[in-house]
Amino acid sequence: MRYDILTIFPKFFESPFSFGILKKAQEKGLIQINVHDIRDFAPDKHNTVDDSPYGGGSGMVFKPGPLGDAIEFAKADGARSLVILTTPQGERFSDKIARELTEYEQLIIICGRYEGVDERIREIYVDREISIGDYVLSGGEYAASVIIDAVSRLIPGVLGNEASPYDDSFRGGLLEYPQYTRPETYKRKAVPEILLSGNHKEIEKWRRGEGVKRTFFRRPDLLDRASLTVEELKLIRRLRRENPPSFRVYVALVHYPVYNKDLRIVTTAFTNLDVHDISRACRTYGVRVFFLVHPVQEQRVLVERVLRHWTEGPGVLYNPTRNEALALVRIKSSLSEALEEIEKVEDSKPKVVVTDARPGENLTGYSELKERIITGEEPYLILFGTGWGIAKEVMERADYALKPIEGNTDYNHLSVRSAAAVVLDRLLSN
Ligand code: 9D3
């Protein structure tokens, strides 16, 4: 692989590639790194490479002339080459992209600086724009060195006789197991006995298990792409059972006060499907109690009878998992009764979250609320409205109003039980 770096700070690259694996790889001729100073391509006597933006605004922009000339100079004749611009607006760099980049003979990497490059450079020359993550760097040089290191390690021969890049830190998509070396006891902490047993099969099993545990606790998002055995899936089930979520979230399905089609305040009737499906979603996502709020006594009596069928009557034996979900249900005649019960159990008022399909102001995003729920101490009560949505006076007293669920079309008419499932998944899943 040949890398050509275009930068206004060529000295930046004097050290990053002069140690260890990358130094060796250059000596072995497996990679070649050329650094070009963009200023060398500026024709004026001050070697100007930037200028102020057309249309005004602060900062400077890379002029197209010198940068374009530098790119053309760097292009090696006949090489399969790719021009990369490092920029905060690029796609997020990953192991997958690193593997794609190994398919080229030459990578020309432009180190972004200032407010960016003249758009015509992008249109004419740039094949791929890459960011290394959502944080602000002082320039693309840091990103370029990260990309070159990650790509080079994947080139055959670069890692020499060490482990192949496929067992590297992403072992089947799992995090690495814990490592130990001598001494056997350090500050009264002993090495796990299994590692001293010499039983390689058991050791490998232990390591896989530890990798699964680490991934479960630190990066549960990786489990989705990990290739897992049935045994490992069972281990994850056990971890979930032994480590239930610590957040305290309550859900209420509100039948009054809600709007009808004409935006008049009404009371809606219970929907059996909503009661069943939302209670099962609540059980799946670790909700503590599912309140059914209805002001009409006949309705409460009716739903109570349905619940008893599944939690005490013939339904228990017929479908015990249904019982487990419906056992979360508490019937209340008003929202304030539900709030009182939460306060009694939790010793504090819950933060009230409302959901509405209509756009509004001061709406909270799902990832923000998820973070608050998971890292916070306080209990939460999430309200779902039946009919055409929860009345304004309740909405206004809430602590958070969630943004409407946007699918990927202009249509947003979900049933309340579908909306509840989507909201619980976005807020409580990992
Ligand atoms: C002060 C300019 N900022 C205005 C909002 C935008 C900005 C432009 C250029 C912020 C930082 C930079 C320099 N960063 C990069 O060129 C860069 C980068 C990064 O900052 N984070 C993650 N990946 C990359 S790749 C290139």
C-alpha cells in the first residue's frame, strides 16, 4: 500500500509511523508513506493555500488551485487509487471501512483544516469523506494517522507472525477477554485458577464466556453483530436474569382526559389488545408497573375480570407467560392515583414523560431521555394516550415531551400499542 498524505503540517508525520509495526512494515516495503506539503503547490510568493469564504462568514477555506495540483501530483500512474478527505462531515471510520480501503494500491489522504475545502475539490477529486468519530479535532492529520494505522494492520504480512487480524480485538464481534501474566498473586489478587490448569479447551471456553460478559456489560450494542453459539446466547439470557435493569420506569395508558377526532376531551373505552400487548412490552423491557387509567367504574370492573382470567383463572395454566406480563397491570381511576402509588413505593415523585404524535416545541429526543433514564436516579412515568392523544393540560404538566415517532415516511399513524413498543425499545433497550 502506498499512502500519500496532503497536509499543511508535514512535520506532524515525522514520528507517528516511525515506531513498532508501522516502522517495520515500511522497512519490509509492505507500505510506503509519502507526505506532501500543500504549500509547495501554491504559486504565489507567500505560498497561500487558503482564502476567506465567498458569501462571508468566519474562518478560511482551502483554495482549490494548490490542493488540486497537490492531488494530481500525488496520483501514481496506473495505480488503483482512492482520494480520501478527512472531515467531521464524513462517514464514521470503522473496521469495515478499513478493510474496504485495503483493496486499493494507493490512498491519497487530504488532511482537512480550517472550515474545510472548496466544494469543487470534493466534486472533482474526492472519492470518500471520512470522520473518525463525533468529537472535535484540530485537524485531519490526527484522523489520517488513525486511518493509516488501522488500514496497515490489515495488510498481509504487516502483523508478521502475531495473531491474524481476524482474531484481533473484534473476535467474532466480541470484546477481548481479561489477560493475566506473572506474578500469580498481585496485591492479594490471584489469577483465575482455570488459566493455571493447562486445560486448553476449558480455558478457551472460559475466555469466550468472559468476552461475552464484557461485551454484555460494556458494549451491549456489539452483541447484535456478534456471531454467538447457542450456549453463548444462553449465557446472555442468564446475565439478563441476574442483572435486571436498575432504572425505575412506570407506564400508564390514559383513557381520560384524551381528545377525540374533533379535539374534544373525551373518555375512551379499554381496548383488550392494548392491555395485553403493552403489558407484554412492559415485561420485556423491565417496566415496573403498567397503570391502566380509566375514570369509569364499569370499565375498570370489566378489565379487572379480563385480567383475573389470565392471572388467577383458567388462563394461568393455559398461558403462564401471559400471567407474568399482566401481573404488571394496576387499574387506577385517575393519573393522580397512579402518581401517588409511585411516590409511595419510590419515596419520590417520578419525572413524567408524555408522548404525542403531533409536532411541538421543546420536545426531547429519544437518545437524550434514554441517557437520563439509564444514568439517572429518579423514577419515570411514561404516559401513552388513547384516542387522538393526551389532553393539553396533562401534556403541559409533564417534565418531558418526546418527539413524535418518525418512521421513514410522511405517515405517522401508529396504534398506541405499536407506539408504546417503539418508545420502550428506543428508551430502554440495549
Ligand atoms: C472550527 C470549525 N468547526 C465549525 C463548527 C468545524 C470544524 C472543522 C474542522 C471542526 C474541526 C475541524 C478539524 N477536524 C477535522 O478536520 C477532522 C475530524 C474531527 O474533527 N473529528 C473527527 N474526525 C475528523 S476527520 C477530520
